Amino acid sequence: NPTVIRGNASEIIALAGGESRGQGVDSRDPVEHAEDSARRLARRQQAVVAVTGAVDFVTDGEKAVRIAGGSALMPQVTALGCSLTCLVGAFAATAPEDIFGATVAALATFAVAGEDAALGAAGPGSFSWRFLDALAAIDAETLDARARISPA
């Protein structure tokens, strides 16, 4: 079984056996429509499931949180979701005893970096390189101060 499953709402709904409105890698389902599917999938796979979108949702089948932040420019940058999946894997590798916490931290880091990158971006092109710089600049203190994580 996988340790962490990350996808957009349509992908998670489909993986859980539901019917989604997604088309290819694009989600047409809002995150909140995938929350029950994510919980079921997490319990079935005994894994942490992260549904990413405007407000992210993370669950292990029992506990769950939402992570706000990011930028409306993020979906316009090709492969940003794939990059997030890689970051989740890296965070999980450094904290195998707390996969849920590592996943939440990775998503919160991405959200804060997205907010910072959007500040001076004129569009998705300038957002992209600003995002890399913002991601590299985040430290634990910044994340603790700015992450917007709430119980779900």
C-alpha cells in the first residue's frame, strides 16, 4: 500500500471508486466534494490522502485538516502539482513516524510559497521562477507563523 496519496479532487474521487467530473489531469470537482472519498480511500489503503486545490484537505481516515493559501496562478503553471507530490514524498521521507504531519507541512509550505511568489508576479511565467525562490526561502519559523491549517 502507498504511504501517501496526493491528487486533485477528481483524481481522489475516481481512486475511491466514485464518479468524478475530471478530464485528464484537470479537476472539475471542488476539494470539498472529495473529502468523504478521501476519508474512505485513506481507510481502505491505510494511507494519508491529500486532496489539493483552492483549499487543500488532508486525512488519514480519522483526523483531517484543511490548508488555506497559495495563489490563483498555481493551477496555470505546468507540473506544479507534480512538484508538490515530490515535495510531499521528500517531507514524508524525513518523518516516516509522522506521515500525516509531514504531508500537512509539505502542503502548507507550498501554500506559503505560492502566496509569496504571487506578490510580484505579472502572470504564470514570472510566478514560476518567483515560486522557486519563495520555496527555497521558507524556514520553519516562517511556516509556523504563516501556515493556515484548520481542523476539518
